[in-house]
Amino acid sequence: MLNVARGLTGRGFQVELAAASAEGHFLDIVPEHVQLVDLGCRRTLSSLLPLIRHLRRERPDVLISSLPHANVVALLANKFLQQPLPVVALRTSNFSLRHADANWKERAAMTLEKHLLPAAHTVVAVSKGVADDLKRVAPRAAHLVRVIHDPVVWRDHEEEAAAPVAHPWFGGSGPPVILAVGRLVALKGHAHLLRAVARVADARPVRLVIVGEGPERGRLNKLAASLGISHLVDFPGFQLNPLPYMRQAQVFALSSTYEALPNALIQAMACGTPVVSTDCPTGPREILEDGKWGALTPVHDAEALATAILKTLDNPVAPSLLKASAARYAAQTSIDGYANVMAGILDTDAFKRNGAKTPTKQAAAHSAH
């Protein structure tokens, strides 16, 4: 949402970011010229009334929302406005897989979201796989669905990736580093990656760095110890800018059980870093073009993942080819997609006359926890 806001302000839109609670890791990087509105709520669902009041007072032209709870709040709030707004709802995960894996509260929110989506103006899916799944589970909203990738690779990507890494395993002459970036949660499959790296370590010296934070940290540390590889594994926690880690790693490994469109995989390719991934639904096969740019391995198959890592270490794809492929996910292409949606909502003729620079106020309903 911060990247979408960043891109739209660059096109001349006036953007507000309405957060249920304005706190968290990303608070300090809200883009310049984006007004942050703190709705002052502990939970996203409790922000319904504050959002209604805000929308009545500020009267934005378009409301953009993301994540199931925020989509529910945005679409419900719109029903209480005297003049309803065009709502653009983002689906950033595979609905079917996430619904099956969620707790009962999230499943309830997603079920409500599914029934409310037909009231949206546009439903944005971040990948073709997410779009296809959503059309199956919410057929009444199928005609509203369009694919717009996340704005991933920005013009300052190489500059951001060139920042120093304060970690002793990078930049030296030690064993190659395998890198994973993602929340420490079960769906990211880090346990299978640990088992794979244990197999790789039997064949050659390597190290594993997993960037991210989450509730699985303790369990993953215990698993690393039981595999006898604790000295080869490090968890440096959440990193606001993981690109320097990606640039200096020898292999980037994605071990997820499911995804939507794994941005970290794209970012690593844009750094020129060789990649391997599970062939999970959805995203990796799209990104890697059926394995052309990196090995795809069966989900939960640690042995196959280990084999792919060893082969990639021995025969990596050229960095120039990886960067060229990642260029398909240039941020400007994504922002073009959002600008086109805005053009369909606003005064199209005026929008075109001004070269997509028509100022308008956006309100993005999003939890910043």
C-alpha cells in the first residue's frame, strides 16, 4: 500500500493513507506528500465507524483497500455514505488456500469479503493465479477482476541494494550464503528449507540466513539444533531493507507452501541473485516462467530443494538475465495499471488531457499494525 501510494503521488494524485492504527515497522517510511490518517483503532474491523466519519468529512474520489478485514470495512463503510465511492479492493493472497489455512475469525472475514466484493468498482489481483482462483470462488465479482502486479522493482533498486550489510557472513571469503526473506510463519516453509540446507551442508560448506520475524522463530531454532546446523543458520530478524542481503547472497531460496506473487523472489532476481523456489500456488511459476530463471521444486520436498540449491550454486543463471526478467515487474508498469483504473473512474477526458496528472484525493483503508 505504501508503494501504491508512492506511485500515485508521483502521477499527481493527492493520497491519504487511512490506517486503523498508525504504528509498526513501516511508519517511518510513509512516502512524502502522503497524508497519514490514524483512525485510532486497535483492530481493523473496529475502524468501521471512524472510517465512515472520515469519508463523510473528507469526501475522497476513490477508496482503495487491501487485505480481507480492510476490504470488508471499506465496502461496508461505503454502504453508509450518501454518495457511495468507487472502491478498488486488492486481493494480495490466494483466496482458497488462505481461507483453508486461516483461523475461524479470518475465515469469517474472508467469507464476508467474498460476498461484498461484487459491490466494488474494481477488484485487483496481484497475479494471474490469484485472479483465476478469485473468479472461481467469487463468480459474481469475476467481471470486476483485473491483474495488476505489486509495484516491486523501483528505479532506485540498485542504489538500495548497494547499501552495506552489517552481518559477518556477507561480503567476505567464507562459505556461500543461502538467503530466505519472509515472515517466520508456517506457510513460508522455513522448516523444509532448514532440512534442505542440512542436506546441502553434507555435500559442501554453506550458511543460511533467514531474514524476517514471526511466531515460528523458537520452533525453527530448535529444529536447526536437532539437525545439527545451528552454527550454520542465523535469524537476523526483520530488516526494513533486505535488498543488500539479496545482492550479496549466492542463492535466494523460497520454500513457501503457497503464495500470491512473492515479491521477495522478484526483488532477488532484480539484484541478479540466482533463485530457487517451491512450485507452490501461486506466483513462482509465473515469475520464473516455468523454471526458465530458476529451479521449481515440489512443495514439502526438502531433498528436491537441496538438489536445486546445489545445482544452482554450481551453475547459476547469469545476473544480467535475471535482472532483465525481473524488469517485467517494474513499479512504473504497476502504477500504470492503477492509473488506468483511476482513468476509468474519474473524468477520463480531463485525465487524458492532463497526462494522468489530474489531482484527486484517495483514501486507502489499510491496517498499519
